[in-house]
Amino acid sequence: MAPTLIESYRKDLSEWPHTGDTRSVRFGFLLASRSLFKISEHEIIEPEDDVVRYVLIERVGANIPDVELSNIILDYEDDGLNEQDIIQELLRSGVVDETNNVTAGRVGLRNYSFVEDGQDIDCFQVAGAYIQPTSHRKGIMSRTYVFMLNWYEHLVCDDMQTIPGARIWAGPMIRAGEVRIYNENGGSFEDVLGEKGIGRHNGFLPWNRGRLFDTSQWAPNQLQTTVQKFIVLIISRGTCLRIGFIP
């Protein structure tokens, strides 16, 4: 299935989507919108469907008001500290209080494989992603995807995307690294995604409108006129700058 646009939806992030046992795998931190976020990976022991892992996004709590924490981050930035150094300073400072963490979003992952240079490559595909509406347009989800490349060699986009979700791949992700357009039917790369949802080299269009009637929010990005299935987008660690901090 090619990346298909769908209606927006809501989730209750206070409820964990899997009722069985999970195993905490690893975690790290990143900065977005002058806040500190914890990104943690959880493996599902006995999956109920094709989702095998979840990545939890939490805004890290503090024992000072949020605006004061943001000002501290801003001061560190003004002092020329990079993201990793800022995060380490915050963790050492005593202001962080993880008992006050707030869930901001979640990413579900399924197993995926693609072919490159005649070799089968195993990786993870986004099976669903959700960020709280109050955290939209703050770069949290796009930075989470890029942060996940600290853990994974490759990350594949989800098959079904809301327009805001698709715009992450059409915008911040192509500026973070090389997003390749892969055709499952034949196992080959068609193009590299460029601006406006168009392939840089061959003008390939990966997205289709599905059953979505109003796509005005997708403009100026382009859509397929003839639907081509079996298209996904793949971003790889080797093309991206590393972000965040892993203890």
C-alpha cells in the first residue's frame, strides 16, 4: 500500500494500547520546542497484532515551572552548548523530576524488510503514530523519528497517514536526511523524495489521496493521479545527523 492520506483521529494516551507483558528496551532524551523529552522503546512480549514495539514520547517533568525550564534551555543555547551537552546539564542540575513526566505521543512499530543490493534488510515500519494536539507543529514527532535512527539503521513510513503526519515526511524528514522512495513491487528504489512531495530525480509521486475528499491542507504538496500501490518511504541512519542523548 502506498502512503495513503486519511482523516485525522484521536487517541487516549493515558491507556497503554497493549494489555499483555512488555519489556523496556532502552531510552534516551531529546530537545524540542525548548522542552526536554524522554523517548523510550518497549517490546511487546506476545503481540496481539502486527505491532511488535512501541516508542513512548514523554515531556519530562521538572520541579520548577515549565517557563523557567525553557529559559534555562534557552540560556544554554545562547552559551553555545549543543543539544547533547544541554541535556546532560539538565539531568545533572537537579531540576528534572521524572515523576511528573507527561505522555505526549506514541509510535507503534511493525517488522518490515526491503531489498537493497540484492540483500534482504530487516527493519521497523511505523504502524501508527500519535502526538497530542497541544504538541502539534512543534517538531516533536519528526525529531522522535530522527532520534530513533540512533537505535535503528532504517525507518519506514506508515502506510496510512493523516495530512499532518504525511507532512512530517514531506517536510522535516527530507531536511533531516535522505528519504528514499521504495517500490515493494519489484524491490527497487524509485527516487529520492524532494520538496512538495515530488521525487528529486524522476518526479515520482509517492502519496495518494485514498478516500479523502478534501486534501486542501496537503497543498502545495502533490498527489498521484494514478494510484501506484506498494510504495513506502525509507530514511536511513547513514544520511542523518545524530540528535539527542542516550545515557
